[in-house]
Amino acid sequence: MASAATAPPPPASLKRIVAASLIGTTIEWYDFFLYGSAAALVFNKLFFPGSDPLVGTLLSFLTYAVGFAARPLGALVFGHFGDRLGRKKLLVLSLLLMGGATFAIGLLPTHATIGAAAPVLLTVLRLVQGFALGGEWGGAVLLVSEHGDAKRRGFWASWPQTGAPAGQLLATGVLSLLTATLSDAAFVSWGWRIPFLLSGVLVIVGLWIRLSVDESPVFKQALAQAQARRAEQPADVEKLPLVSVLRHHWRDVLVAMGARMAENISYYVITAFILVYATTSAGVSKQTALNAVLIASAVHFAVIPAWGALSDRVGRRPVYLLGAAGIGLWMFPFFSLIDTGGFGNMVLAVTVGLVLHGAMYAPQAAFFSEMFATRMRYSGASIGAQFASVAAGAPAPLIATALLSDYGSSTPISLYVIGAVVVTLIAVGVAKETRHRDLTDVDPSAAELPTTAPAVDARTA
């Protein structure tokens, strides 16, 4: 039985905690996705002029991928201090870093003004974005997972995951509105800056809400236990969270990385690369492509909590495997529907793809949280999720664009996604089911400090 210190908060308090995590992740993803959409639509003209349009897009997506390269570093730094100092403090810092970098992009001079320094500065700000996002995800999902009860953890922890489609919805919606109301010349000249500058307002709102919630009770209990052990045994030194993760949870880290491959690659092909493919190969306007992603993102937002609730009933693995297999089967129909050039077919293609993606993304928060002991959970979940993004989401639009440039066909792109699906099916297939694990029963001392009694395996507690 959970102690009073770790008993689930009342429903009103839990909803406030979920809201704080959700609005924070929404803002973070808004900032991150805004860059991806701008990279596909205007950054090739503003920061890489003089190139062939597709080459300019490749260079633009290269700076996009740089943000992913910084995410593992963010995972390491934020995970370390999040496991030592708490989830809440680091979440506030990540929001400030992401919002500040995004606002600065809105003020950035272009290549026409300062020459080669423009793409350099753009890359630096993208690195800050990636660093912040690398620390955001783990803290946001853990804050909810560690407050909620085990029976509905999949449902409640899936709400921060809806921050991704909500951010995509917000970013795409703002861009769609601007492209619909401004001429192409006005949008390229100054209109593209507006969504980036709006981030400053969103960050103020997010900070106000995020500062109002309390630290995770599970973390506070684990921290108190660690302090008590140090008082009783001053000679014992608590290992760094990263060292403990790599020593005791390296299999779980590999499972998390493998699970992310299909989820991450398919998402960026469906939402970012599609803006390139639809406008260059299918002859669809930017406005049409943006509207299709906008509608599909709204459906994506709605289905994620439903998939999370289903994972509470049947398990994390079955739902995850269903989504991965579905994405693999959908890729060829996905591109065939887009090739027709019809708006309805495009909406159908993207919507079904994101619904299937949601089956992987929804249980991911609870699944990864349940793999690790409390005092190394932020590090473990973040490392598993963000290190995979370097090989998955980071190069996905770049690889897809290069394949399209080399072969002039969507077939290699579909095979690329299907290859990632195979990796995910294997990783999740060999993983253990985690939905019955109680986070308050995981003894952090068992995996970190020597003891004369047999150690409890934190992975099977």
C-alpha cells in the first residue's frame, strides 16, 4: 500500500498536474514543430538561397536535424539533475530555454542581411531548442506518471503525449492562417516571423501554470530515503543516475530506443516530409498540405488518450505492437493516396497514419516510466527516448528527401519506414509487460547501493 506521502492526489489536483505537463509539452512541441514546418516551406529560401529548391530543402532539413543531435545531451543533463533535484525545477528551465530560442529565431536576420552568419545563428538556436526538448519529455511524463495511480497510469500519462499533436496543431494552424491571409511575398518577407514571436506569450502562460504544481510525491519519498541512508551510512556514495542506468537498466534503454524507431521515423515522415512530397511530387499547394496535417493532428490529439486507456486494460505491449504493425502496412497506401492530389485522400492518408502512430505514442510514456527505478527514472526514460531520436526522427525528413531526389519515387521511402517498423516490433516483442508495476514499490536503493540482503531487481519490482 502506498504511504501517505505517495498516495495519489485528489482528482482536482491530478488534473492540474496533467494540465501543467500538457501545456508545457504543447508549447515545447509548438516551438519544435514550427521550425520543421518553416524548414519545409521558407527556410530554404531565406537562409540557403542560390541552391536548387530540393537541395535548399535538404540543407534546411539538415539544420532541422541538428536539433535532434542536441536532444541526447539535454537528456543527460536534465536527467541527471532531474533525478537529483526533482522534476519540476528542470521542467521550468526547459520551457524557458525552448521559448527563448524560438522567440530569437523570429528576430533572426536572414542570409540577405548578414550572409553566412544567418544559417550559423539559426543552427545555434536550433541546438538550444533540441537541448531543451531533450530534457522536457522525460520530466513531463514522469511528473504525471508519479502522481497518478497504477490502474490508470497509461491514460493519465498519455495526456502529456498529446502535447505533440497539440503543438503540431497550433504550429500548423498558425502557419496555415498566415499562408491563407498573406501573399507568398509577404509571408516570405515577414509573415513567417509571427509564429516564432508568439512563442514568447505562450511561454509566460506555461510558466504561470507549471510553477503552480508540486513536486512528484514518489520522487520526494525516494529522495528522503536516499538522504536517510546517507545519514546512517556516510561512507556509502550514491552512484550517478547515468551510471546506475547503464549498469542496471541497459536492456531497458535498448528496448526504449528500439521502440522509438518506428514511432519517431513515421511521425516525421507523415508530418514534416509530407509538406515537401505533396508540394513537389503530388503538385499540391502548401495550403492544402498544411490543412491536411491540421485536420489529422486534431484527430491524433483525440485518439492518444483513448489508446492510453486501452493500454491500461490490455497492456502497453499489445497496443504498441498494433500501432507499429499498422504503420508498416499503411505506408504504401499512404503515398498512393497522396499521389492522387485529392484533398480528401490526403486527409485520409495523414489521419490514418497518425491514428496508428498514436497507438505507439500513447502508451510510451507509462511504458518507459515503468522500466526504471525512481532515482534513475528521469535519466533512463530520457536517455532511451532521446538517444533514439538521433538515429530516428533527426534524419527522417533528410533521408526521405534524399531518397525522393535520387529515385523520384515514394517506394524507397515506404521501405525505409517499414525497416524501422521491423526494429520496433523486435524491441517491443522481447520487452516485458509493465502495466501492473507500482512505481512506489520500486526500491531505488536496490539498484544503487550494496546490501547484505538479496537486491530487489528494479525492473521486476
